[in-house]
Amino acid sequence: MKRQIERVIPKSARPGMVGDGFRVYNFIPGAVLQRRISPFLMLDFAAEFNFTPSEQVRGVDVHPHKGFETVTIAYKGSVAHHDSAGNSGIINPGDVQWMTAGAGILHKEYHEQEFSKTGGPFEMVQLWVNLPKKDKSVTPHYQAITADQMGKYSIPNNGGVVNVIAGNVSDVKGPAATYSPVNLFDIKLNKGGELNFTIPASHNAALLMVNGNASIDGTPATEHSFVLFKDGGEEITIKADNDAVILFMSGEPINEPIASYGPFVMNTQEEIYEAIEEFQAGKFGTLV
Ligand code: MN
């Protein structure tokens, strides 16, 4: 059975700023998508923007996360990060960083130094994935997933490739370990390419048109729009009108209560107060 489209959401007229380095269009929860697409909590899309060279590194300064995961997908430009556990790294184009904030962490995210100096096109996505109640207090950790580690599904008839970050397309699996069933695909379609795949009928599903235009089971999806699928149905067909880059996500809903306050996502208001107290008491470590 086909998976039907619920709606196609265009990007907002103006982006918002996260710090001074991330010029983002928010789709989840967004103005339209008030209902949460469990297990996905938040999606910010930094559509391609040409940054001028800067000696001062742009980004977002030290901030906490607790109770969920942040997934950063770099398409153009590089992002550097540091955290309170002493970890640091660079997310280069084509790479993904899957950070499990779990029990709580402080970090900062900013343009990589060399990219800042030269400037140029910057394009990325940050997706927040909820953790089941039983896993909200795991020790914070990262999965640095480089482009060459991803599962590669070749689309028939020279249609392009699916870089499988998490979950699976047919029998091609992605390397990311997840706490609930999640599919996350970086789809590169050539003009006229057609991708057919199936997902479990129980998943919530959506996709972001990062570049290019496509039709999803005949419904047009233009560049920078976000497509929310209805519940039910397994089969999805995507046909590219021109060369297209698409981020597809689906996941088994986590049917647990959500209490959230900024960068803390827990199950009860009591746990939110605890998280704020832990943060203020310096229990997430220190980072300058
Ligand atoms: Mn962050």
C-alpha cells in the first residue's frame, strides 16, 4: 500500500538565527507542524547561504542538551564542535554527527576555522531525535559517521544513490546505532531518477527537499519544501525533475509523555526542573 502525503510545507519567508552562524528555516515543530512527528522533535534547515570570509568564527556558544539526540548533517561547509566531556571534532560535507546528549552535556557548535576564513556556501540540517524514557540518562556520546561509512544503495537505471545513515533501504543498512527504530537517508537523485522503497507502516515519515524538485507519488515537492506523510502505507516513490538532494526520515513513534524546555526534553515537568537544577549546579561539566 502507498504511503499518502498529508501536506507539503514551504519554507518560511525569513530564516531565524541560531547564534550568528546558523541561518535556519525551522520545520519541526514549526508554525504549521504543531503536532510532533515522534521520535523527531526538531528540524532546522540551514538552506545554502554564502558566508563572507571572517576572521571571527561564527557559531553558537556553550549551551546544554539533555534527554535526546542531536543529528547534524553537513552538506556544504564544515562545522566544528567542542563539549564538556573533552570531545571535539569537525563535521565535513557529506558527514553526519549523531550526538546522544542523554544524561546531559554542554557543547558549542561553530563554523570550522578554515571555512570561516575563506567563506563560501554553507548548507546543513540539524535534527533532534527523542530518546525513550529508559534511555534518557545514558552517558553522553557521539557517532561520527563519515560519508564513506554510510550504506550505499544504488538507484536503478543510473538514478543516483541513497547514503543510508540509519535504518535500511532494501537490504542496505546504515551505520548509526539508534535507541528506537529510525530511518535516515541522504538521497542523491539524478534528473529523471526514480527511487522506490518501503518503510514500516507504523513509522511516522517526512522528507526535506534540500536541493532540486521532485514528485512524490505524483505530488510536486519543490526545492526547500518539507513533505509530511500520512500514517500508514509502506511504499514510497520519489521521481526527480532535476538533480535533487533529499533528506528522508521515518521512525517508530515513542508513545511516552513529553515535557520540554528549550534544550531539555524529558517526560515530566518535575524532570525538567531537575534538569535545570543539574545544569545550574554545573553537573553537565564545564566548557569555556
Ligand atoms: Mn547544540
